[in-house]
Amino acid sequence: MDLIVALFLCLYLPVVATNLSNKLFIFASTTWNFSHHLLQMLFALMIMGLPFWGKSLHEWGFNTNNSDYTLKIVKKFCIGFAVCLPVGTIITQVLSGWQPILTYPATWLNYLINLSFSVTMPGVSEEILFRALGMGILSRNWKNHIRIGNITLSYANMFSSVIFALAHIGFTIFPFEIVYYNPMQLTFALGLGLLYGYVYEKTNSLLGPILLHNASDGIAVTTYFLITKLFMNN
């Protein structure tokens, strides 16, 4: 039952936020992106505030527990991701024949606008929804873990990461139709979701997942922009 509830809330709340944002702003514009993420965050907070759960905001992860550990993890991640992502992207682009990787004209103004969004809203909004709410619901009864090398992953983390990846598939409800999906994006979302969930469990805080999420998005935006400018004649 917890899986069904988490799946429904984590996939349905973004759709509601999308529909409301569509009525207010141009789809996928900067204002639309901010609106969408703010709305889904507010919806998640409203659900988490229900007395039914019997949890305080601190227990949901709104604290700075283990901040020293968190900052060390974030620093190591930023260095590794800033090295690996450009290399991997260039290799992928060479193999794919340099397909477009930006959804907007490669101007510095557009880059700064997208960067300002990427290093602020996604981490805050999506980690509250998927890690605090989704993973928080699953962890009530899904307490088993599996060990992979030196890393222990909980079932709650794994299933919430799958849900996080599924949320990156665009679909309509009535009628149900998949309108967008990107296999590379889904793979990244699954892998990064496992990392965010791991740090969330280690620290019992949203601070790490939020910082890691915003950092990964910021590095990705910067990487794709610079590769486009340097190698794709833009």
C-alpha cells in the first residue's frame, strides 16, 4: 500500500503542478519552470503537514544534521561529476554525430537564466517531493537493505529512485499517453536518485540531497552549454 501511495503522490502532484502552470505561463519557459516546481513543492508540503503521518518537519528531513559529512560528500561529488560528465558527454556526442543537447539558443543570457533556475529550484522542490515525501512514506515499512560493495541501499531508496526516474517521463492522464522520454536522462535520474537517497538516509536530512541535486543540475547546464559553444559552432 505504501508503494502505491508514494507512486501516486510522486507522479500525480507534478502533473497537477504542470496543468496549473500551463494555465499561467508558456510551457517550459523560465517562469513556467519556477511555477511548476514551486507548486509541486507546496503540494508536497501540504501532504506532509497532515496530522495523519505523525511526523514533524524535522523528522521529514528539514534540519542540518551531519552537515560536516554532507559538505564533504558534496565537494567530492562536484569534483568527480565536473570531470566525468564533460568527458562522457563528448564521447556520447562523437558517437551520436553531435546531436543538439540544448533546448534553448546558446546565448550567455539564456545560459545564466537556466543556471539560476538549475542551482536553486530543482533540488529544493524535487527532494522535498521524492526524498522527504516519497521515500519517507516507503521507509515506514520497507526497512530491508541490500549491500553492494561498501554501500548499503535500502528498498525504500531503490523504489523511490525508480519513481524519481519515472517522473522524468512525460505523459498525459486522460487519455493516458507517453509524450516524452529520454533513456539517457532516465539512467541519470535513477543513478543520481540512489545517491540522493543514500545521503538522505545517512544524514536524516534534506540538506545533502538538495545540495547534490542543485550541483548536478548546475554542472550539467554548464557542461552542455560549453560543449555546444566550443564544439557545435554556436
